[in-house]
Amino acid sequence: MKKEKRSLPQKRVRRSAVHFLLILLLLFSMNTSLLRLENVQADSGLVLSEKNENADQMSQEDNGVTYMTFPPLIMNGNLPPSAFNKHAPANGSTGVSLTPVLSWNTSARATKYEYCYDTSNDGTCNNWISTGTNTYAGLYGLQAGRTYYWQVRSWNGTYGPTYANGSASAYWSFTTMVMAPGAFNKHAPANGSTGVSLSPVLSWNSSTNTTLGAEPADGIHSSPRAERRYCPEGWVEQT
């Protein structure tokens, strides 16, 4: 019985496959080359690059790298989260609440977000706090009239991080509101008093959120220790 001869196209296919495998084996076994992946994206073809250690012998246009592209062979692994931006408070905001809510846009592929804030305008921060997959975080315990700097970053498992607004140092700032002094009352001399000394001491109860003068233990302010006192020339600050 005569054996059926294989057609020429079949031989070429097999020969091409063998050559393809030999090329791969050669690339992995070469001692003078470094095999690495270049810009592999999900669902894309495998791109292998061979960087010769004797790069000075290669042309300047190649920049020491020879690229070889093959059909899709692998699915790329996890990628870092996509770019995203902070949302609020807006950068440079003033009069912000002492309990603001920081918010930012969604970052694709993010499995968690972390935010950090402090009062130093140095483009760095160490106290990163995770919010899970939430794109917001509430702050508390802030001081009135202080400027804070904050940044957010996203992670895809252990891949990342991706920093908001495109840079690790792209911090936003906001300044908290200055609280108005609380209500208070005058204490002495009583309204309508007569026979008062020619050198009386005016006093009043304490007021919250004041910034001038000392705070007496008994809560009563007198003119030597008060924020302000009245005189014929007008209001005078007391220190």
C-alpha cells in the first residue's frame, strides 16, 4: 500500500512551526541577550524584545533594542489602576468646614483607595489611610484657619499605586473656616451703676473661639487681661 504524500503546504506549515519554536528556544538560551516584555497590554499580542549587551554595535535608530512581534500567545496579568482625579474640596478652597468630606473620581481596576493629608506643603505624606473601594473620606478634628494638603492613590491588589491628578506630588490644598467668637455678656460694673470708682475695672464673661488675650480660670475677663477694652479714643486691643 502506497503512503500518501503530504502536500507541500502542509510541509511548509510544519516547518514554520518548528522554526518558530526554535527561535523561542534560542531567545531564552542566549547568554548575550536579555529577553523582556515590552508594553504588553491585555488581549494584545506578545511582544518580545532582545537587548544585546553589545548595544554599541547596533544602529543608533534601534537604540540597542530589536523587537520581534508574535501573534497573541498570553493574556496579560493585572494592570495598575487607571488615571483619575480628585474632586472636592476644590484645590485652594477657603472657608472649608472643620469636618470636610474629601472625594475623588473612580479609577478603573482599583480594588482600594488610600488618602493622606497634613499641614506641610512639601509634596509628601506618610499617614496613608485606606477607604476600601469608597471614593470619599470624612475628616474630623481639624483646626480652624489652618491650611491642609491632601492626596489620593489607587491600587489594583499589589499593582500600583496610581496617584490622583497624574503625580505623587500633585497635592491639593484647602483652608478651614475661621470661627466667629461665641456669644458672651458683660459682667461689671452692672448696667446703670452709680458711684463707680474713677478707675473702674471692666469685666465680661468668656467667649469661645477668641484669639486675643488670656483666658482666666474663673471665666471672667477684666481689663488688664481682656481681649479689648473701651476708651474715649476707640477700641484698643490688649495683649
